[in-house]
Amino acid sequence: MANTTVRGALAIHGQNPQFLVETVIRNRIYESSYWKEHCFALTAESLIDRAIELRFIGGVYGNQRPTEFLSLLLKLLQIQPEKEILLEYLQADEFKYMRALAAMYIRMTFRATDVYELLEPLLKDFRKLRYRNMTGYNITYIDEFVDQLLNEERVCDIILPRIAKRQILEELGELGPRKSRLLDAMEGKSDHSRSRSRSRSRSRSSSRSASRSPGWRTPSRGRSLSRTLPGRGRDLILAHLRAQNFHIVRVAAVSLLIGWTLSQMSHDQFPPVSHEWAL
């Protein structure tokens, strides 16, 4: 009587809910000491205490011994709690192993649309989980565990029922498109960069308009700078160097000043040769 499904339980995928666990593993769970000592007469409320005590997830280990995680999963299949209670299990953020247990049960018993809608938000949970297998302990994460539930056929040594692919459900209109956090982050970044570029262009235009003085006259294009600057000498060149508004004037003034300095240096170092020394 302790291993029978609760009276009035609904068939899952056309069969007894406990039959979702393979016969070999189910019999080993029935024979385990944890099932006999800690899972006897558990209810949906008292099972919370056992789920909180979990320290790892997994299937079988050692000499094909089932983990406590599998024992509680089979107990959930046996008592078949209400959907509202399972959602409370799933939303318990502080108890990550109970959340993993609820996610496993939802994947095995719920419809495909409900599975995607309830489990996909858990892909944002990056907390660590201890996973026990035949070789020992490994470290996994809640998002990786949920991804395995959605995409793989066997998880924790349990063959999962088949569900429709997400793309097929989207084409049938039963499920909306999946929201990608990476795409949202990229769109937000692009919008932020656009706003920054606009603000920079506005600040540049305002600084240019403010830097222009009303009394400054722009030299005409037809007038050559080379005709006006050399004739007035060094003082006019320095005056043009002080002009900070036009880059062309500064470059022309610097080039003229360098040329004038080099001509003076060459004239001082190498004076003209007199006719007396000419050969």
C-alpha cells in the first residue's frame, strides 16, 4: 500500500504517473532505506522539509543506488500535488534543490506549452548545484539543468517524456517568441550609443557656434595667404599664430615661420662667398 499511487490521481501521458520512472530504478527506490524511513506517509506539505534537506541532485550512484532526489521525485509522482503547490515549490528562490525538484516534476508531467512558459525563466538562475553520478560529484548550474530538461531525452537517469519543439509551438500559435536577454541588452546598448552620439553632435555644434566671434571675418577663397603673410614680416606671422578659430591659418602661419627661420639660419651660417675666394 505504501508504494501505490494516491486514489483519484490522473493519468499522465496515458499511464500511471509512477510508471514514468523506469521499472528497474523504481524498484530500487522502493527497496532503499531512504524511501522506507523518510518518504513514508509524506504529503505535499511535509515533503517540503525533505526537499529543503537535499544537498545534491542526480540519478543513481555507486552500486545502482538511487539518490534522495529521485526518491522525492517518485513520491511527487505518487501523491500528485496540485499545480498551485508545485508553482510554490518552483518560486522558492532560497531553496534551489527544491526548485530543481519541482522543475523536474513539471517537465515530466505538464503540457509542452506550460513546460516552456514555467521553465524558461529559470534560465536566468545561475546558482550552483551539486550533481552526483556513478563517478562522484560534479558541479552544474540551475540554468544548465533546466536547459537539459528542455533539450535532452535523459536527465538524472530518467527518460523524459517527449514534448513538441518550441519552434513548432510558435508556428502553431500556441507559444509566443522567446525573449532573449542578449538581444535586449544589445538593443539597449545601441540605443544608448545613438543617444550619446546625438548629444556629442549637439555639443560640438554649440561649441562651434559659441567660439565664432561676430567681429571675425573669414578670408575669401580667392585671396592667397602666401601673398599677405610674408610681406608684413615676423609680427604678422605671430599674430596669425594666435588665431585659434581656423586650422588652415595656423598651419600656413607655422609653415611660413619655419621657412623664415630656416632662411635666416642658412644666411647666418653660410654667408655669401666673395669673389676673392671664388675659383
